[in-house]
Amino acid sequence: MTSRKRRRGERQERPSTKGMRSCVACRQRFPRETLIRLVASPDGELLVDWYRKAPGRGTHLCYSVSCLEAIETGRGLARALKRQILPPDLESLKTAILASVEGRIESLLSIGRTAGWALSGTDVLMRAKRRIRLLVLANDIAADSERKLRDAVVGGETEVLVYGDALFLGRTQGKEARVALGVVDQVMAQRLIAEFERRNRLSVTS
């Protein structure tokens, strides 16, 4: 193989970066849809572009409290956005981002009830234990019930997370209260796990 053909082959083997963006703080590359897009208002205020559709120059931030804190001075943002911006209010920004993540979690669980991939009720979960890919437990579940459910789904591909109280989980299922939910669809389980991980990363106290 000639050196020219070898170089062409090397170029073809490089992983695609299409749809990838760098975090403005840590500079790591992620799929664009997994990042927070930031834009500046006309008066220099930093805003979150929730739908990633705002016109003009934007920059991206990953779901990490350390990266959020790293943009406090605004200097890196100013370079990325190519304009002067006001120092961001990190607490307000963090609160808004967390609220967005938690809203997506609640929305996904509510959709799951109507779509049939979110199950609730201890007896129902016990019967479907081999199908459950994600078990969400309320933080006020009784110890005996928690142990029973954890023992039932342990092993395999099932992940267990604790989130919200029984009233919250019940509300997502149109019920008064539910101490546990089971997600039986693998794709939706992974989407929820990703949202939980984002929430956890933002909730870490540095």
C-alpha cells in the first residue's frame, strides 16, 4: 500500500465527530443533545437555550457542577460567545437546570404509564420482576418492602434508584401514592438513568 493510500485509509478510520460539541469548561466532547446550550441575551445576560434553537452564537456546557462553577467569571464564555457577558448567577442557573432535569424525569415517568412501560404496585412489580430494567424506589418506602423488591430484581440488567417520595411517584402514575415503579422498556430505562446521572452530577457539593 502506498503512503498516500495508507493516509487515506487512516483518515477514513477516524471516528465521526458529527453532532459532537465540546463543553466550554472541561473541553471534553459529547453528543450535542446531551449538553446544555448557553446563549447571551442582547444585554449580555447568560441564558439557557432549552430547545437548542435560539439564533446566533451559542456554547455548550456538560452536566457537571465543577464545570458549572468553572464558568463563574464568564471569561471562557465571553471567548466562546465572542462578546462580553455579565457574570452568571450560578445558583439561579443551577436551580433552573436541575428543575429542567427533574421535569424531564417526571414527564418520562408519566408518559410511561400511558405507554405501558412503567408499572406500579408491589404485586404487579413482583409478577413482572424478570422484565424490569429499572426499579425506582420512593425515599419513604418501608424497609421490608424495599428489601423484598430489591431481592426480587437483583442481578441481570436491572438498576435500582431511589428518587422522590411515594406521593411524587404516585402522581406520575395517576395514583394517590406508589412506593416503587418498574420500567420494562430498555431504551426508556437508559434515558431515565441518564437523567438521574445528570441530576446527581449537578447535586454534588464541591
